[in-house]
Amino acid sequence: MDKKELLNVYYGDLKMPEGFEINPEPLILSTTSQKILNKNFSFSKEWDKIDTYIREYSLVKHDLPIEGIETWGDMYLPNQCSKPLKNNGDFTLIYGVKIKNTCNIVINYEHDKTWEIPLVTNKYIMFPSSKKYYVEHNKSTEINYIQTILYELK
């Protein structure tokens, strides 16, 4: 997990032990059901692996005790992007479930400055929820799947 001091942004690979890798299929299925069938995002072992890794790593490496308060998945079709977003909670985590090539997350700070960071499959970016951000256009020909988890400080 790396940290960008100016923005209080944490990012890196989700390095799971061998045999415990994240299977993206349950997350993709939950996201699809949520978006198309208007169902709540389903809990899965894969989601729990992500959440547990982030909470434990944040506490051990950064003395940052956090607890998940909400989660959802997003699908970005080719050429689709998000509008500027701002979430509740203390931290927003964005995890690349299945990203074709890369997509960029742009975080706004200090009124007119932005920081752009690439998101790829099995990488995450966590930043203060007070910062506005958006997902740039999906430049691939496939659907990109992103998981968002909101955390609050314990």
C-alpha cells in the first residue's frame, strides 16, 4: 500500500496469499444484478476478502482503524464515464474488479487541482470521502467493473 501524502490517498495491489486470490466473478454478478435487476449488492466471500485485507492492512501499516459502512459495484460501458462524485463516510475505496487495459480515477483537491491515478484489475485506491472524484471514459471495447466501499474511522 502506497500513500500520497498531499491528498491522504492510499493505493496499491491487493496482494492476497497464494490460494486466496480474488475471484472477480461473484463481484461482477452482484454488480450486474444490482444495476440491471435493481437488487441490493450481495455479500460474497470475495467481497469479504477485499474488505478484510483493506481494514487489516490500513490498521497495521498506517494505524488507520476503519470500518465499512456501505458498498456497491459499478459497470462502465465503452466510452462511459462517471459524473463528479462525492461520498459520505470518512474514506472511499475504489477497487478494480475487472478492468480492460486501464481506467483513470481523477481526484479533485484544493479547489482547482486534480490528481489522476490509473486503476487496473486487482488494484485499489482509497482517499478521503470529502474529495470529489470521477472515473474517466472507458477507452476499451469491454465493460469495466469497479467496486466501491465506504469506510468510517472507528
